[in-house]
Amino acid sequence: NVCEKRFRSQYNLNRHTRVHTGEKPFGCGVCSKRFSQPGDLERHTKVHTGERPFVCDVCGKTFSQKIHLNKHMRVHTREKPFGCGVCSKRFLQPENLKKHMRVHTGEKPFGCDVCGQRYKRNAHLKSHTRVHTGEKPFGCGVCSKRFSQLGDLKKHQRVHTGEKPFNCDVCGKKFSRKESLKRHRRVHLGETMFDCGERCTSQGDLRSYEGTVALALNVSPVQSKLEEEQDAERLGAHQVQDTVINQNAVLPADVLQVLVIKEEVPHEWSPSMDQQDP
């Protein structure tokens, strides 16, 4: 009467009506789980007994349910029966297709209760919550360091193993982290990511360059706001001093091109003061 489905026997109709009523008359004698069908209860009891009667003929892995064996067999056959209707990707399992569809729909059903940030996968939300809880469940077996993400632990372990899985395809140099390889590739590509008048391939090169200019002028390199505040606390107050250029300094040619040297440089001097007076 609810969905107009028809059945050959009253028994099958009674089984079906539980879909609509939510009735679960079959309870597990070990835990509190209940089921609408006796077959579902029978399959569930194998969780407690440890019975795994379904065996893979290829690798010997055992399963408690035949449906799990059937899903597993696709690992060996490489069958991917579940295809995306938007792009050409195919998947072994229907749940993987469901997760993939969120790439196209933009759906983010998993939200953080603390900051409201949303994610496409529950696993990503669980990883994010550790930012708030400070939990670090992944510990290094060699030293005492702990990490909130498994990926960070794997990266750290290369410090102990010396493993360098990322190779430069140009010069063959090896790196323990992918980010280090990306930075290194800029040397070959001539890519410049940071600019202060002199183009540098890494932020470290940029800081070194600024330090060279400051040293040649006999002034301190530009400090970050935090460093300035720390210095102010140590000294009690900023001491204003006129810094005179070291006239004997030999400056690089490119520095001479971008700097207008005055008789005196104020204490606020930074590499950005390279514009000529109007």
C-alpha cells in the first residue's frame, strides 16, 4: 500500500514492509545491534565468531560474507564496473564513485563543529579536527616525536632511514621530500619565484641576497615584525641611530644599479628603499 510493489507470497510482503516501518525484530545475542531480516543477523554473528568461510582463490584471503569476497575479486581482475557520468573515470567500488562525484558537484557534507570548515570526505574532517584538539596519534618508533597526520610521520621517518625517493630527472639528485625536489627543479628551469630587484629561485636565496646588501652597507638585514618586537622588549625601547654607509664597501654591480646612495641612511632603511627622489 505504500510503494505499490507486488509479491508472490505474504511472507515476502511482510519482509518488505519492514523497509517502510523500520521494524527490526531480530536482535544479536552478543551486542545491541538489531536487524530487519534474519539473514542479516546471521551474517552479522560471524563478526563475533570470527568465522570467515569465503576464500579468495587467487591470494587466499578470507571473508565473512560472500559480497565482500566479490568486491575483493575486482582487485585481481581489475574490473571497474562503476563509471562516472561526467568524466571518464571508473571505480572498483560504488562507494568510491560516490566520493568521486563530489569533485563535480562540489558537495562537502562533512563540517567541523568548531570552525565550520567543510570537507568532501569524512577522513579529511577527522584529520582536520586534530588542529583543534592537538591530538598527535602517530608516534615515531625511533625517537619521541609525534605527529597529527600519518603523512607527516612518514616524511619524518626518512630522517632516520635516509630514504630519498624523489629524483631529479635532469641531474639525478635525490631528495627526501617532494617539496625539496620542486624547489630544486627551479635551478634547471630558470624559474624565479621571489623578487627584490634581484630574482631568486628560493626564499632562502632571497634572504641571503638581502643579507649581502645589508652587510655591504654596514646595516642590519630587515627584521620581521616579531623580531622587532622581541628586540624592543630586550632593549626596553627602540634606540634611534643614524647609520652611515660604509664608503669603502664594494657593492655588487646590480646593487649599485638599484640603490641611490645618500650621505646618511635612516635606521628604517630596507631593501625596498631603492626608488629615486622625484
